[in-house]
Amino acid sequence: MSIRLKLILTYIIGIILTAVIVTATGIGVVTAFLSYFANSIVKEQTAGDAIHRGIDLFVDLRYAERYMPEELASPSFAEQIGDRLEPFGGFVVVQQGDQWASYGKLREGEAFLAQMQKNISTAGKHADEAFVMSEWKGRNLLSVRYDFPGMDDPLSYYLIADVTETGTRDNQFHILVFLVIAVIFGIILVPLIWITTKDIVRPLRQLEQGSRRIAEGDLNFSLHSEVRNEVGSVIRSYEKMRSELQRAIGAQLAMEESRKQLISNISHDLKTPLTSIKGYVEGIREGVANDPEKLRKYIDVIHSKTLDMDRMIDDLFLYSKLDQEQERFDFEAVPLQEFYRQTINELCMEYESAGVRLTGDYEAGTGAVATMDAQKIKRVILNIVGNSVKFMDKQNPTIHVHFGQQAGEWVIAVTDNGPGMDPSELEQIFDRFYRGDVNRNQNVAGTGLGLAIAKQIVRHHGGMIYAKSEPGRFMTVMFTIPMVQNRT
């Protein structure tokens, strides 16, 4: 769920819960307040009894006003009303004109009446004097005014109740209300804080820690998030970035190591012919080649070593361009059978004079056409055959070249009857400068880049190159070119 939708739902639920809780609490608080307040004035009676007595009292006053108004001015009736207020710790004060009198078992005298009149007069200037509070002898007496406007002589009853305990209870009630509000906010806020912390704050903290570790150069960790929102998506994207960065840095370090190895190999393979050239040149300078025939041999060796170095530099330059995707390829539709004949003829002319028996077979189909760079594919075949000739150890060397097709690919394979290689080494022969331990010696010339260049050229054609061998018997190097079209 997205953060936006989650927050919207959270707000809606929060509003609904707040409304429900506040409403329920409000009803409960009002009810509790009335009950709490009533308990402060009902003395020894229950709240229910007090309510019934209060209702009965007002009903009787209303009844008397309507059906027997003459009783309202009667001292005996007023005395009865005052006695009925005794459970409330109060009495009744009757005002008729300028006459004031109090009735009931708990009535007060003239001094209280004077104080009460003063309080009513003061209250009338600022607010409604229907409810007036009077302090008397350490007590708080609340008077509730009930008028009888239908009388010939205006008459008012002031129903008095002792509310002394209400002040203390009011403070306690404020504390209770505060606690209730605190609980309400806790009920609402705790889930919201938990949701926010779980789905937003914690993932962001995890992201911050990951950023700090990356800034410190530490990529050996991973970020995981099960949260299905925007923050979780950011963490997963960040983890992908970290993984790619780690892979890129690893590749860069591997490339740097490879470059160091390349420089080391170049130094080694260049030093060998240079050392040889230096030795022959010093021999000439010191007069070791003291006759024309010996001098000619020395010069021929120097020339041969110089050509070796030139080929090595050319191979290095070509490999570098292939590796950096800078070498141009001229792809064209090449009749495969004609290409096969030309390649076999060229190989025979070059190697049969050296005693190598070259054979071939063509099974790619008459009229087959391959889309390729013909010169570079020929370079691949020449490199493979040249590699076979270099390491040949048989008295009757034989090399067989096969052109065929399988599973939508053109297949070219070169098989020799040379020393072969251990199967564990076959994956490495296409690495630059790699030569098997038994073959890495000073008597075998070459750059060690022939098969590495072949691999790069085949890769640029979208094909694969691989080898199979049985030590002491044969070795086959095979590569494929994706079949683009067939013409029959």
C-alpha cells in the first residue's frame, strides 16, 4: 500500500475514531459530571433519589402555581418546601415585594437574607441572577430562582442548596477530565505513531545507515525491505544501485588487475626478443661474427626477432581495439563455399612446405551465404591453425578444417594431432597471453594473443568459441557464427 493511500486512510480512521471516542467520552463526561456534581449536594441520599426529589419539587411548585396560587404565599406551604430541601443541605427563601423570609429546618436568619440580597443585586448587574452563589459561614450556598409572574403581588422562591463540596470535587473532576483526554489521545496517537515508525521512519533510518556506509566506502552489505510503499521502493532501487556499484567497482578492480597482468606479460614477451637482439648486436660489436656467413646469420636472427616484435605490437594494437569496441567490422554476405576454398588453398600454400598435411571438408550446403567480416574470420582460422602448427609435436603433423552447420549456426572447426591439452586448461586458452605450462618455453615464438583475438572477433560476430582435447592425441578448436540467410 502506498504511503499516500496509507496516510489518507490513517487520517480518515483517526478522524472517525476521534469523533467516536470524543462523542462517547463527552457523553460519559457529562453524565459523570452531573452525577459527580449531584453527589456533592445530595448528601446522604443517592443520586437517583435526589433527582426524583428535585423533579417532584418543581412539579409541585408548578402545580401550585396553576391550581392553587394562594398557597404559594402561605408560610406553611413555604415551610414544607424548605423542609423538602433539607436533604440538599438547604432551605427556601421567599421574596414577595420587599419582604424576604426563609423557611425550612436549616433556614438562616436576617443576616443571611441581607447577604443574599446583596449577592443577587451584584449578580443582576453582570449576568442572569437566576443562579446566585453566596458564601455563608464557610459554606457555599447556591440559590436557584423560581418566579411566579401570575401572582397579583410578584412572588419568587429561591431554592437554596449547600454546594460546599463542589469546589473540591470540581478540581478533582478537572484532573479526571485531563486524564481521560490523555487516554483518548494515547488511543489515537499510539497506533498512528506505530504505523508511521514501522512503515516510514524505520525504513528511512535503514536507508540513511546504508548511505553512510556507502559514503565510507563499504559496499559489503545489503538492504532489505518488505514494506510495499514508496519508501520500500526507494530502498529496493537503492539496493539495486548498491549492487550495481559493487559489481562495477569489482569489475574495475578486476580490470586494473588485468591491466597490471597485461603490462607484466607484455614486458615479459617483449623482453625475450629484445634480449636476443641485444645479445646478437653485442656479438657483432665485439667481433664475434668475424666472417660474412656468421654476420649474415646474426643479422637474419635480428631481423626475425624484429618481425616477431612487430607482429606482437600489431596483435596488441588489434586486441586493444577489439577489447575497447573500437575496431571496425565490414559485415557482408559471403558465399561460404567459395570462402572455404580460398581459405584452404591459402593454408596449404603456407604450411604444406613446412611438412604439415592439411585436409578439409565442407558440409555447410551449396549456395550457403554467411553474413560476416570475411577478412577477420579468416584471421580467426589462421590464428587457430598457426597455434596448432606452433605446438605440433608429431613427426607427421596433420590439421583438418571443417565447415558445417548445426542448430541455425555456421560451424568451423580446426582439429590437429598435436599434444593436446588437459581439459582443465581448455577454458583458459582464450585468455590473453595464456600458454600451457608445458608449452611456455623460449623455443615457441608468439605473442600469446592469437586465440584471445580469435575469441574477440567471434564474439563481435555473435558467436561462440570453445575447445575440446584428449592429451597426447588431438585438439579441436571450434567456433560458430549465427546463420543469417541460406541461398540455394
